Amino acid sequence: MAELLIGQTLAYAGDALLEGPDAARHSARGGVLIEGGRIAAVGEADDLRRAHPAARVTDYGDALISAGFIDAHVHYPQTAMIASWGKRLIDWLNSYTFPEEMKFSDKTYAADIAGRYLDLTLANGTTTVCTYATIHPESVDAFFEAAQARGLRAYAGKTCMDRNAPDGLRDTPQSAYDDSKRLLQKWHGVDRLSYVITPRFSPTSTPEQLMAMGALWRENPDCLMQTHLSEQTDEVEWVKSLFPQSRDYLDTYEVQGLLQEGALFGHAIYLTDREVARIRETGAALVHCPTSNTFIGSGLFPTMDMARKGIRVGLATDTGGGSSFSMLRTMAAAYEVGQLRGTPLHPSQLWWLATQGSARALRAEGRIGNLAAGMEADITVINLASTPAIAQRNARAKDIWESLFPTIMMGDDRAIKAVWVGGRPVSG
Ligand code: GUN
Ligand code: ZN
């Protein structure tokens, strides 16, 4: 049966980073018609009601109907150690991350955390994530099984590391290739799931392992490839000492065939002009992780600068380096980072980043991340007055952006009124 959701609606007809609020399409009384798991039409509520009298109507009143959020870079295995105190990236990885990731050789533990993680993200209005698993193949199976059971469009890959990681958390170039290939063949394209080739980052992969990942990608060019790039200055220096012949950090990936469209580089704060030019030329994407960058003390990513240069930028929590599961909190941090760089992002740009921006980074903009006919019906409904503090500010709002911004800055999972996945309600 067709479903008709009614409320305020927010969609995009263009790139809001470049066009600002003009790219947005807002209706104060809009409707979204869902048929067979997809959006069949978006328009004015009264028109859609008249045209589809048999559709089952869910009226969300003043709440805002949006595409679900897309979190383009996370580590689901870090769920239970989110908000671990202090230090710089490499200490943080050694002190908290690697000991936790060690536990994922146990499939039961991995399944428990995968389910917990996806329930948390859905409660925060996130309908697609792109995650790193651990080196253990079981951790990939556990995640995809949990995502499949929830009907999600989801992206994941086995994290590959063959050096500078503790015993029990290292693979080899050959085993990383074999395990990744097997997992790719098992999961890629099954239901709404996609495999992502995942070398963790150059410090934990030998050139031989990066080469093996490059070979696997050449054999499976429709997969995405995700890794980290230039997150902290001491990490960049470390890469220089590990790869003395490389032109720069990006080059360590580029020479192994790991730079092309479909590559996702997390963080990418400290790029040289050559790196920026090559990323633009190849159509690779950068993923901004603002709560992580402030939490681990990494630095301020230049979102507007990169967008104006024609580079795709997605937005992400980087759970558990990031300090929140919420893309609302992540948008707030992106705004604050923009302010510190002297380029404040408009609410339309923040919302676009968390939906279409991330979808474009994942090369999935034709499927998810917008309200438009033909898109998959992954939808989040936002209560724009979810706490007394937000409600009293919202009451003064003169337009949709003044109405939305208090929720971006102060909202959390209490603002998520309902979530629909593949045309089915998850909650609300
Ligand atoms: N660089 C390599 N691995 C990681 C990770 O797990 N988190 C963050 N923030 N950066 C990384
Ligand atoms: Zn990361």
C-alpha cells in the first residue's frame, strides 16, 4: 500500500555548498509519497492527497521530513569506547582503540556491538553509514548481518593492517587480499549492502599490503575504497619517515592504485597543493569529521575551500574518535569549525552535507540522501521543538532556516520523531 507522509519537507535541487539556500526546496505543508520502498512523488500535501486518495496518510504536523542522514566515515567497533579521554591520535589508537578492536575476533561480541551501534545511529536519524570493521572477517559478517536485518543501505569493509599494530591485530598482504576478496564476493551487492576496500592508513600498511589492496580494487572497480589521510601533523611526519621516497602522504596511496573516483579519504586536513590538485582531478572524495577533529585535537578542515575547488566533501561522525553518534551534533561541530576558519556554513549547507554531500561522497546520490521521485525511501522526521530550550527559540523563527538552526546546534536524538528505512517505519 502507498504511504503518504505529510509535514514540512526539505529537499535539494542543487549543490547547497556552492549555491547556498537557493539549492533547497522547502514546503511548509509538503508530502512524500512512498511506493514499493521508494519515493514515488514529492509535492504539496493537498495535491498529493487528492491525487492518491487510497494512500495511508501519516501526518507529522509541523515536524520536518528530510532524507535520512548519511554518516560517511565511522568505526562501528569503537562504539563501546567512544569518549575516551585525551592524548594525540597515535596514543589514542594504541591506548583505547586497538585493545577494543582486539575483542572482535569473537563473533558474538562483534554482533552485539554491531546491533547496538545500528540501533544508536537509527535513533539519531542516520539511515546509512560507511564503516570500518576490524581486521577480523567475523566483524564484517556481524555488521552486514545486522544491517541486512534492519533493511539498511550500508557500506563496510575489513580493516587491513600488517604493521605498527599489536600482536593479534595484524594480517599480511596476502591474507588481507584473500579475506577482503572473500567478504567482497559474499556481501557486495547483496540486498542494500556494499563492500568497501579498507586499508586503515599508510602507517599500518606496508607498501606490499597497499599494493594488494590496489590490485583488489582494480579487479572490483565498482567498490568504494576508504582510508585515512593527513589527520594530524605528527601522523604526516610519521608517514614521511615510513615512505621516504613518496612525494607526499597521498602518493603512498596513489602509486599503489588507491587514488581514483570512489576513494574516500577521512579527515584530510593537512594537504599540499599537489594533493588537492590530484584529488580534484581524480574525483576522489574527502570526508569531514568535525567532532573527531576537535576531540582528538587534529585541526580545522577547510570545507568551503575544498568545495569551491570542486572536490566532493562528505560529513561524518568518525565514531569513536568522534564524540557523538548524532549527525545533528556533527553539523553543529562543522559550523563551529567553519566559524574558526572564517567561513560560517549556512544551515542549508550543513543539512546538505549530512545528506546529499555524504551521498555524493559515496557515489550514491542517485539512490539516497534526498527527497525526490525514484530515491530509496530512507527518511528522517525531525521535531523542531524537541526540548524547552529549542522550542522557545523555534517559536521566534521567521523562516525554515531560523527554525532548523536551533535543532542543528542544540538537538540530539530527542529531535528524531520518526525514521523510515526502505519505505517502512522504524519508529514513531
Ligand atoms: N587513523 C587511523 N585509524 C584511525 C581511527 O580509528 N580513528 C581516527 N580518528 N583516525 C585513525
Ligand atoms: Zn576514522
